[in-house]
Amino acid sequence: MKFRIVDGNSVICSTSDNEVEIHPLWLRERASEARFLHEHTKQRLYEPSNLILDLSIESAKLKDDVLIVEFSDQEKCQFDLSKLTDEIEKNGKDTNLSLWDAAWEGVPTATYESDGFEELLYGLLKDFWQYGAVVLESVPIEEVSILDIANSIGSVRPTNFGDYFVVESMLNPNDLAYTDRQLVPHTDNPYRQPVPCVQLLLCIRNEVQGGETILVDGFNVAERIRRNKPELFASLTKTLVRFRFEDENTILENRGELIELDREGEIKQVRYSPRLDYVPLHDQREMSMFYQARQEFASLCGSSEYRQELRLRRGDLLMFDNYRVLHGRKEYNQTHGERILHGCYIDYDSTGGKLRHLERNRKA
């Protein structure tokens, strides 16, 4: 990114894609002098909406890595070009997302270490935001719980299952997860508002035959449908589906598209849980289109072309993006032992905020 001055009072920002003149108010709102920001909080001490709307730049010049500006209200400010670059790039799309399928070399892994854990966490979170799934191996479960790991990143999001839950086969389960049955790739909690973003699963014991964990990049599957069958993709992004969970203590419901798009048309979230979805009644054509589209999505998610399989071992902690990565498991047999996982949820602000904090510390 490059900055240049035109006619002494216009600041131009250039990237490989475009060129834009920086608005004086946009620039002024980012002034960092002590008279504008609180000493400790770094929050503004003024109301930016009270700035005059016809504010202009009287003069501007570049000196080393600093932009020096005199505004028409007689304020003179200095701007660090690296910070301006960071701020401008925040408005761009995330280009670090890497889609994957069965040919992927595998989920990024790291080995737990108590010393230097934050450096280890920095690498894991970078991989998490790129691929949507990571594994932390050899967690000493006698000393460290899943809540310890989760709270080292951010805040745990409690649900009706508690701050954390135990995944094992049990009598009278209130969810198929608490059985030994096969679970097709799915996303968790589509019936919540909002849906928990990030899931952690810590393996406490895994002595059974079968029970391998299955992961699928839902964004990759969705993009394939968008490319090859746009009419089916449109149905999946426009049909509101009702998701419902019910047990003796609670009834939870939410509505959402199987594939949700953001304002730019990029995939924001996948909601897929075939044991919990209820499609509202539409006309025959819309219903037929949706059922065909859902079958296409399910077929791709269940195919060997897109699935990654891994066997969680004692002390393995799997963290994955519940908006992107579908997870499931193979059926298992408990004749020779048990399969016990501890699970919990955290939100995007936890993982994203922690990563930005660690990046700031590395630059300091």
C-alpha cells in the first residue's frame, strides 16, 4: 500500500486493486494525539459527529513513515502510515481463508507446552482462522481441563448442557451425540440464537473400536455447489429452515438458511443438522428445489472426496469453526473400553480478540 500527496492537500492511498482519496473526516477521526484520546483507555474524548462536515485538509506532507496533516479547524495531527495501512486493510476481505477436502495434508497440530503457551497459541489461532480446525496434542488432562484451555483464549459460552459437557454413550440420552451411533457430518446448535461459533473437544478416553472423528469443510462444499449448480445454491441460501431441540427441560428453536451469505455474497455460515431441521411448507416447485439442493449438499458432505478422518487420542484437543466445519463420527463399539470427550463453546470474539492481542504483543 502506498500513500502520496496531490496538490499539497489531498492524501491518496493506492493498492494493487484501486486508488482512493482519503476523506478528511475519516482521517481526523483516527487522530491519536493525547488531546483527543484518553490516556489509558485510548477511547475518544470528543464526539466525532460534532466535527464540522466541511472539514478539509489545508496541507499534508509525508516525512519518513509519518503523514503530517493540518486541518481547516486549525488542528495539526500526525499519523503513523503503518497504522493507517492496518486500518484500511481491515475493510478488505479475508484472503487468508484456505478451503480443503480429502486431499488436504491434515488438520494442523501442535504439542501442548505449559512454557511458552501463548506463542504456541498464536500459531494455533492463525491456523484456526485459515483452515477452521486445529488439534492441540498431549494436553495433560490430569492437570489441565477443557475450561482451562478455553478460558486461556476467551470466555466460555454456557448452554443448557452446562459450561462444558461430556460426550459419551449413556442411557436415556437427550441428544444422539450421547449414544454410540454414527453421526453424519453436521454443525452443532443450529437451534440457538446466535449459534455458538467455536467448539472445543478434549479426548479423555478413547478405547473403543470405531468412533473416528469426521471433519468436512462446509464452505468448500458450498462453493462447489455455487459453481456447478447455482440454482440449488440459491435455494440453500434463500430457504429459511426451522431447527428445533427439545428435551424434558427446554425447547430451543431458531430459523436460518442452510447456507447464509454476508452482504458481499460471501459465505458467512453453514447450518446443517439433518436430525433437527424442519422445512416450512412452500409451493411444490420451491420444495422440490430445496430438497434436491439439500440432498446435493448432504451427498457431497458424506462423500470420501471431502471428508477428513482422525482418531482422537487421550489428551488431544480439537478446536473447530462451527460456522464452517461440519463434524461427525463413525459408529463405535464399547466392548473393549470407553469413548469420553469433554466439550465446550467459545465465540469468534474470543479467538479473534486473542489473536489480535498476541499479534500486538509480537510487534511491541
